[in-house]
Amino acid sequence: MYLEQLSLTDFRSYTQVDLGLEPGVTVVVGSNGIGKTNLMEAIGYLATLSSHRVSSDAPLLRFGTERALIRAKLVRGVQSTVLELEINGNRANRARINRSNPVRARDILGICQTVLFAPEDLALVKGDPSNRRRFLDELLVSLVPRHAATRSDYDRVLKQRNALLKSGRAGKFTAGHEATLDVWDQHMARAGAELLHARLELVERLLPHLQNAYAQLTDGSKAAGAVYRSNLQDMIDDDGEAAVGGPASAGASAAGVAGTQADGLENLRLLSVAELTDRYVRAFAASRRKELERGVSLVGPHRDELELVLGQVPAKGYASHGETWSMCLSLRLASYYVMLDDARTGGSAPILILDDVFAELDVQRRRKLATIVSGAEQVLVTAAVEDDIPVELTGRRVKVIPGGIDEPDTR
């Protein structure tokens, strides 16, 4: 799959901009702050319905406007699809597929697939667990769009349940509230179990690709890995024995990640959604007193962690700057490889977007990354300085100027 045409109206800095694209490598060059990243952000938003730069939609609207439009023509084989996404400041976003009647924005998920590399990716290693949970969930939705509803349902129930718990903390909790909390426990357990089950399967698919990608980007002296930590691992069964294996120690080696998962998460991974639902119901009951005291939900996938491991130690806090970048890039490459696995069984190869990444890398990592991605169906790269682009990424150049695009030249 590749993007043939991108048009933006009142998106970020652009009143109107039209960009024609083609398969292979396209390098978008322009000074910092001129709007290169805005183009890549729009493509990424079309794929995930979220921005890699901001947490809300408001900054995406050109200042003083009430809506922005993203239009894109995607080509897959002999078939083309036109997507239109309307981002609204005061009401729900809407979308159109091939100029049909408007549909919910989330109905277009899965049509445009991207893997976006950006400097913000450093938060995947250095940031708090929410960054890694978001990484997993966005990839999950790209692969299985129906999980957008799973995430939405879980977030909705979590918000309602937390509101009820806060009323208990304020001393307004009655027998009626307790019965209502029992109902929300059931809803949250079902939604949480489905989300956890999907995440565990995804991590199992990601792990070998993560290890392979890190080895490709580095000299191979350290191995990379990941451990998914669910707080269901701490639950106790009816007989007083551990319901599942305990979590891996913080210093688990990357080489032992597969064994760690087998020891610590194998029982969880083998449980069905219904069985995980039952575990969550029991966990909520066991933690109710503490939750009422604190006024917040203490159990659920919203508190889980994807721990990244490098060599013998966690990557967070121990990896050097170069190692941190290599781990971030490896996570994105692992996403790309997982999507390619799906493409071989009827899905679409994703568009690779590298937004101001090469300026952050040393020469060796630049060349290795360029070699890995150069064979993708479509690669979109931004750079402030063209000399930052490795020679391995030969292709079309497009110049961004204030408010628009200069005519591209071809190399």
C-alpha cells in the first residue's frame, strides 16, 4: 500500500496544501518549524486517529478555525481508496470512504496503516508506562480495528467506576452505590479481560521481531527483550496458592525474556477471555477496600506495564542515549514486521514514516536503519538538512516552503 495524494485544509499551519506522492522513498526537506512534521502528523492521524505530538485534537486545527480536513488517496495493488477525515473542534469527528455518506471516524481504522518514527519515541523507553501501553494499543487497533471499541469501552467504564469510587472516598458511599459498583465491576472485568488477552497475544508476536530488529541496528553485543507485567499476576487463588506465576524480576536478562514470560505470564496467556474476566472480578473484590480509600481503580490493564529489557537490566534508566534510540527504533521496526506478517495473509504493508529521525542518530545507526527500511513499498522521510539522509535512501525530494510545497525534483 502507498499514499498517492495528500491534501490538508486548515490543518496545523496549512490553509491548504496538496502533496503528490509515489511508491519508494520520498524525502521532504525544509527548515525547522516550516511544516514538514505537520504533513507526517496528518498521515499518522489518518491511520491511528491520534497525534504522536499532542494528546488532544485542538492544536491540529489552524488557529481561528473550527475544523480541519485530511484527504488522502491510497493505492493497494489495482485498488484505490479515497479517505476524508473531518476533525472538529466542537463535535465528533467524521469520515468518508470513497466519498460515501459520513461515518464514524473510527470506521476508517485499518484502511491506512503506518509506522511512524519520531523524536517523541524516546518516551517509549524513558517515559512512564502509559507511553508503552499506548504503543501496544495503537498497534493492536491497526492490526484489529475492532479493538478500538474495546479500548473505548474500557476507558468509558473505568471513568464511570472511578467516579463511583471517588464518591465513596468522599463519604457518600451507600448500599445503593455498592450494588452499582458490582455492576461496573462486571463491565470493567469483561472489557479489561478482552484488552489484556489481546495485548498478551501481541507481545508474543512482537518479541522475536524486537530482538531481531535490535540485533540489526547494533553490533549485537546486547540483546533486547520485553516483559508484559499484569497486576493480575499478584492475585491469589481460592486455595491460597499463586493464581499465576509471579512477575519477572527487574533485572531479568533479555536472553531470558522468553523463559521469563513462560514462568510469569504463561498461565495468563493461556487463559480465555472468560477466565480472565473471572480473575478480574475476584481482583476487584479483593481490592475494593483499598480502592474506596483511594478513590481510584487499582486493578486493570490501565495499570499494566511493558518493561523493556536490554542485556541484563531494564532499558529505562540504564540504556545509553544511543541504546535508547536503538530500542525505540527496534520497537517501531518490530511493529512494521508484525504488520508485514499480516500483509502476507491479506493485509497491507504499512507506510513507513521517519520524521526528523536521522538527525538524532550517529552515522552507523543512520546507515543501518536506512538499509533496513529502503526496501519498503513507501518510505516518507523528513529532514531539515539533506546531508542527514544516508545515501542508501535515494529517491524523490520534495521541498517544503512557508505555507506549502515547492515543486519536487527527482534524483
